[in-house]
Amino acid sequence: MTRNRTIPDDIAGAPRLLVVVADGVRPDVLADELDRGRTPALARLRERGGLHTVTASFPSVTGPAYVPFVMGRHPAHVGLPGLRWFDRSGRIPWALGQARSYVGIDIWHMDGDVDAAFPTLFDLATPSLAGLMLLGRGATHGRIGRGFSWMLRAMRVHFRGDVHGWRAMERTAIDAFLERFAAVRPRLAMLGVVTPDKFSHAYGSDAEIVREGIRDVDGAVARAQAIAAAQGDQDRLRVWVVGDHGHAPVSLHEDLQQWLEDRGLRVRAHPQLLRRRPDVALMVSGNAMAHLYCEPSTRRRHWWPTLAARWDALRAALLTRPAMDLVSVALDAHTVHVMHPVRGSALVARSAAHHDARWRYQPLDGDPLQLGGALHDLDADDAWSAT
């Protein structure tokens, strides 16, 4: 660990940035805490800057949804299509059953799984520091909460479902992060505070204990600002508090693996990753979202027109399940067929790629996304506004 390092001349006086990921915090709950005056440090940020509701990436789940903040890209574009995913190519290293699950030991692989061709903010703004960040590749001054002893603590409380034990562990990690924040004076620091998400899963997103977790975020921001002020950096430090996803009410649950097996299919899914000759690989990849990989033994991906003859009955059956909302299949690399059991189906198509992409929404026999009809030639901003 490096301490009391002199700031290089080329960045002396340059702005510093602290990004705090308030994991799982709903914007309406946060706004209510601000209005009640219970989060004074965050309220001052709102007064000086603003409070904005943004759209999380898909899937909106802890881990992949950190990618836009750390890398400025969609998680799938850099190699993280979900919280759990299946590697049809068989090329990823140390993958039991050709699968990843970032809710377990595979979290160690996340930095290596993201495409090395794309830099992180930690690479671009140095010196840099990460704290409790699932993705922290390139942090020059370490990653608080990622070492072996930290991981043992985290796993002990995580797998026991001990959300209060998690909060105690996380507070200790925040203390260590702020200690190094003071010593290093990083140009970029990113801190993830997961306690609000843990409590939301256990008690609901509007519970008082979730609000206590939000106040943990407020306290961390206030302490970081006090450190910067003591070092004469109060005018240099910028603080952004962001959220990776919120929480919506869940009324129905589908045991998709059991349902698939009841249909006579061999299913590879966590934790049963050694199932040989699977018909389907089921990867629960996000909040209320799963990927189904048909014919996973084939190394080359086949688009839906090739698969439909065998698998269309399964697609139709999925739409009859009470817990299902949307089912989508990829017709090719640029076109997705989206279906709803009542609202009908539509095509979502992309032309070009990256920043030049244009989008089209073409209803076929209904309006499954409830966008009011066909939309054509939308750029990314227009597509976001429409949805």
C-alpha cells in the first residue's frame, strides 16, 4: 500500500472525482430521504448539481450494470452479458460447465472477462483507487474489499444471507477505503455501497432499514469531502452518486429449471453445471431475467430461424406461464423478435453499430413494449426517450 505519495506536477490542481455507486437505491426513495433532510451531504450535492433519474443497462443487476460507470459501455459489448452466462465457444478460462456466475467465486474472473481492448476509468485517470467495486481493473492504488481476507468475510455473510453482518463488514471496508483515499489523494476513486441493495432484497425497497443504508452512502460522501477539505482539495473534488438499478415489486416466481426438466429437457444450470449433453443451458442473468441457450453443445451460435423448427413449441409454452412478461428471440445479429402473451409481438432492429446505430420498433400484431406504434430511424437518444 502506498501512502503519502506526492501528487505529480502534471495533475496538481486538476479536478478529482469520487464516484459512489449506491447499489440498488430507487430514485424515489432517495429523493424522499433528501426531502426529509436525513441525508445532508447528498442534499448539498443536489443543491450544487442536480438529481436525475437515468436508465440502467440491461441486465440491470449488480456487476454487469457497473460497466457503464467504469467503462462507458454496455456490459454485453465488453463481455458481461449477464450476472450468469454461458460461454458457447468454450474459450473462457477456469469455467465449470462453460459458465460464469458472479454471485460466487467467479467474481474473481470479472476483471479478466471484460474485453482488454477497452480501458476503464481507472486506466485513464491516475492515480486511481477502487473500493468494494465488482469491476476495478486498472486501479493503480489497490482495491479495498477484494483481497483474500476481505473475500472470506464477504462470502461468510453473503452465503448465510446475513444482511446485518454484510453491513458491518462493508462499514469496515469503507473505513479502509477512506483511509487510503486520504493517503493517496487519488484523481479517481470509485466506491460501491451494496448495503441498500442487500436490505432491499430482504425487506423491500422502501423499508426503514434500506433508508439507513442510504445514510451509509451519505456518511461516506461527507467523510470523503471532509478529508478533501482538510487537504485543501475541497474545490477540486467532484462527487457523483449513481445507482446501478432499483427494485420493483415481485409477485410471481417461476422455477424455470424445474419447468424445463418437467418438459423432458436436460438442463445445465447453476449449481448443476456438470449435466452432460444438455438440451438447454439456463442462466438466470439478471433481476427477473434469464437467458436460455438452446443446443449449447454447438460451438457456433444459430439464430432463431434455424432453431425454430425444434424450439418454437418451447417459446410458445413460455408465453403461457403466469410469471412470464416478455420473451424475445434473436432473428439475426441486428433484429430481435419481442413477444408478450397479451400485447402481441414486434421487431426491434438496429442498423449500423456503436455511436452511429439507428433503431426501429415495428409492431407485428400488437404493441408488446407499449410504445404507441411503430418508430423508425431513431438514434440512441431518441430511442431512450421513446422508451
